[in-house]
Amino acid sequence: MSDADADADADADADAEAADADEAASAVRRGVIHLSRRLRLERPAHDTTLLQLSVLADLNDSGPMTPGQLAAAQRVQPQSLTRVLAALEARGLLTRATDPADARRSLLAISEDGHQALRRDVDARDHWLAEAMATQLTPTEQELLRLAGHLMDRLAATPQPAAPEASA
């Protein structure tokens, strides 16, 4: 086999691997979207919006944050969270305290009532998912899906590439 033939075979293998990775990524994305839609349908009926639950989840997972840090975590402008934070605070689902590092800022934290509201929402969806997995999947498939969940968490934690700097 000539060097040119070997290079052509290597290029073909690389193209096939890239196509396989693209197909796998597309299948995972579609599955995540479909399951996410179904899980939204399984939410208990209450007056807590998805954005409010997302804010509570960030505070639950990361601990107290400033409104600016929370907006960055939610990928929205701080002004976009003003009403959401006011509603959560009025319902006693989060607390606001002075930031000890900078008295001009406030720190937001999830309250015990906020933990309970988040838990009720998560528990209802987890219950539906556990039941669906038990009735629709084999034990091996259930274990595979559990492992896939851990892998998706790892992928979700992948740092974003730095944005290119604008030239002056």
C-alpha cells in the first residue's frame, strides 16, 4: 500500500468517526429534548414558574449568590431577574442578606420553604421517570440510562470556549 493510499484510508476513517460522533450527538440531543418536554408535562400544578425553579435550583446547587452572579448563571441580564427575585422573596422561597464582602451588594439564598418547593417539583418528576423506567426499560437499560445521566452531567459542566476578542 502506498503512502497516498494509507493517507486516504486514514482520512476516510476520520470522516466516518466524525459522522458517527455527529449522529450520536444528534440522537442524544433529540432524546434530551423529548424527555425534557415530557418531564415538564409531569410538573405538579402550582404557581412556581420554570425560571423561578431554575433560580431556586441554582441557589440550591451553588449556595448564596449576588443577583449579578445569579443572572450570569441563568444567562440573562440582571434586570430580567428583578421580578422573579421579588416574587420568590415575597413568597419566602429565598432570602436576601447583605454581602459581608461588600455591604453595597446583597446575597440571595434559598430558604427552607424554597428547598421544599424545589423538592416537591423534583420529586413529582422523578417519580414519573422512575415509574416509566421500571415499566419500559430492562434492568440493563435502566443502568445504562443512569450512567448516561452521569455522562450528560459531565458534558454539561464542560467549560465554554472563550469568546473571541474584538479587534480595536
